[in-house]
Amino acid sequence: QVQLVESGGGLVQPGGSLRLSCAASGVIFTLYDMGWYRQAPGNQRELVAGISRAGIRNYADSVKGRFTISRDIAKNTVDLQMNSLKPEDTAVYYCNANGRRPSSVYWGQGTQVYVSS
């Protein structure tokens, strides 16, 4: 059974940093694409950063140069390092595992990130 548990959210001032972590159980990273999504109030959920099963990273234009996604295959974790945070980064951030089949897409419960002075 797949379980994704996010941690690391919180309140940070503009320009600050946060590191989100997703602990994944029941997922083999070489078989799943992993990603971080976010959803702000009134907005659709959007992809922030992804890392494919082959280890290829991709980022939304709005976070390029500020966010970094990484995975630790031994620990089965996927992290999102967020630097130079802006108020518009405020959202609930979700971890996603995608086995490239409709029946193998999983979500975590989300972690809230507030960027405000």
C-alpha cells in the first residue's frame, strides 16, 4: 500500500527558505515519477517540481532557480528545497507519486506553506 506523508511546511517571511519532505512507503522510485504540487485558494492544483523515475528534474517557470527537488532512494524520501520564497508561493503543497497508470497515482495529505511578513 502506497503512503505519502509530507512535512516541513509553516510560516516564513518573504525571502526566506523552507524544506519540505515527503516520506514515501510502498513506492519504488525507479518505477514512479515523483512530484510536488501546490494549490492556493481559488486556484487549480499545479505542478511545482518533478523528478522522473530516471532522475530527470523539471520545474514550473515560476520557481526555476529558487526551488530544488531531490530524492533519496535509500531513505525513500523526496524533498523540495524552497529558497527566496515569495508571498505568491503561499499554498498547500502536495507530494505525488505517479506510476504512469491511472490506478497508480497517489497523493499525500498536503502541508501548508505561508509566506508573509
